[in-house]
Amino acid sequence: MGVFQMPSLGADMEDGTLVEWLVNPGETVHRGDIVAVVETQKGAIEIEIFEDGIVQSLDADLGSKLPVGAPLATILAEGEAPPSAPVAPVIPAVDATPTVAVAPTPAPDVPKPAPLTTGVAASPAARKLAAERGVDLASVAGSGPGGAIVLGDVPAGGPGAVVSPTKAPASPMVEMRKAIASAMQRSKREIPHFQLSQTVEIQTAADWLAERNAAVPPAERILLGALFMKAAALAAGKVSEMNGHYGPDGFTPAPDVNLGVAVALRGGGLIAPAIPRADTLALPDLMAAMKDLVARARAMRLRSSEMSNGTLTVSSLGESGADAMAGIIFPPQVALLAIGAPKLRPWVVDGAVVPRRLITFTLSADHRVSDGRQANRFLAEIDTLLQTPEAL
């Protein structure tokens, strides 16, 4: 018998609100199944289970705000017998007396739930609550990232109802900023950061990518960022000190490279879900995974494993912006790679100054695990990989 607990969905999470059960007692579940939805400061997250079994009982009520580690459900292993039920108390017999039949009271009219509005960005919890209250989401103004509707935006009533100004919830973006600030403050305080930067010529990679993209339909084109992500994932596989977690027992290198992608939300804020085994994906598959992850992050449709399994995070400024930036490590990870925007700059090639496309990688690493030697190996490996982009 196992206890399914409230998972930790990142260093900035202390508790979460259970808003939806997707299973019932008696149902069989398998590893990876989504069984619940939890609302956090970063939106609604779909919670996966990591064992096979049968749901014996649901041990937490909907709407409960629970700390990380709190029991949510009891799961029986395959073939395991349920615990013995307590013997029901014996109720003494009573004399039968005539009863007067009472006409049943008609049930009050309940407004029919409004259909879930498609095309409206909303968290799973908000959609469920809107359906229960008969609220058309198209009429609700969202306060979440990118205008998405979150739990606190759904009016308490029928169609057209509004939230009382005196009970208006705190802005989800304010709460997210608080969570990010708290996690980053703790990271800077507890992790001995050091940074190393390297400027890399990416003209060869950019030229190869332009030629490759010209030969395929627009939907199959690959962004330059996918090359950087693949190079970082492969480098992390070779320099294990950059890929893993630091816990109470010290550093544990990860067997897989689950690459975190820092996603800037449209309404502000940042979230870093992970792509599992990114180093094993072909470039088109990695590009598809990045697109899917960004879209679901902005729609607040992420899974718990994507929020907790990252082993190295990459943060990129995209095609335009500052030349370089330095990031803060997302614990319990031990490194973060920040990528500046590519720039056309003078560069010396064979003794001549020529224009070349350049980019600056800045690695933030944990000095408890690595030093400049390992960090330099990691950045040099990325440089080497990007000089032969066709091999990625």
C-alpha cells in the first residue's frame, strides 16, 4: 500500500490547492496517468502518479490547501488486498411504529452549467468551476498570464455574476512574482554561484539552418534556439557536473538530461518546465517539444513531472535583446545556461577581420559541485558541437 502525496513542483512551491480529482476509488491507475489538478502560484498543474495500482481512497478534499508531502490518496499495489474494514456496530431493534407518508419536496431548479467555452485561455480548475456555476468563460476577464482565466476570476454565481470588490483575490501575477523572488533569494543565499562566459561564432550553424529551412515547409522549420538546446543537452551528457540535483546527501548526477526551458509568460513572470531526455531527441522532435511546452506553459496546462524533473535549465533571450545575461540556478539543479541574442560583429578569421554572427553563453554553476575547469569544458563542448550543426 502506498500513499500518494502532494508533490513538490519546484523550489518556489510550499503548498498547493487541490481543485480537481480525475480518478475515483476503485479505479486502476498506471505510472504517468494524470490523476488530479493542483492550483499553485504558477497556475494549475496536472498531477501525475508514479506507480501502478488501484485507488483505495481519496484522502484530501477538493479546495484543500495542502503542504508539499501531504497525503492525497491511498494506492493499493496490483494484487494487494484492501485493509480489513471495521466491523459495523450492531443496531438494536426498535418497535415498529406507524409512520406518516410525507410528500417529497420538489428539488429546486438548478441552472444548467454553461458549456465550456473553447478558444478561451483558462486553467483546468477555472474551467471546472465555471461549468459548475453556469458561467460563460467568454464573459470573464482573466487576470492570469496573457489574460488567462484563473480560479479566482470565476464569478460566484450564475451568468453575469461578478466578484465582490471587497473579496477580489490577489493578482495571480503578484503571487507568481512573490514565489519567483522567494525561490531566487533562497538560491542566491544557499548556492555558491560562479559564472563563466564564452562568445561563440555561430555563422556556420546559422548558414546551415537557413539552407535546411529553405528546403522544407514553414511548419517544419527549426529555430536557432533548438540548435542551442540540443548542443546544451549533449554537452550536459558529457560533463555530468552540470546535470543533476544537489540534496541533503550532496550531488547526485542525473542519468538523463531533462532540459528545463525558461518560458516568459505573456502577462509577465517566468516558468521553467523540462523536456525529458532532450539529448536523445532529433532536432525536428526537439523543436516540436519546445513548441508544445511553450504553448502549454502559457495556457497553464503543464504536468507535474515537467515541473519537477528538470536537471539543467536553459534561458534564452531569443533572436533580439541584450548581448548577454547571467541567470540564477533553479534548485535543486546545479547549473543554468543563459544565452544572449545573436549579433553580427567583427571577428578575426585566418588573420582577417570579417563580419560573423556571434552569441554569448553564460553558465551559472554551483561551486559545491564544479569549478572553472568543468564549466569551461561544458562551454567548449557547446562551441565544438555548434561548428558541425549537421551532426546535431
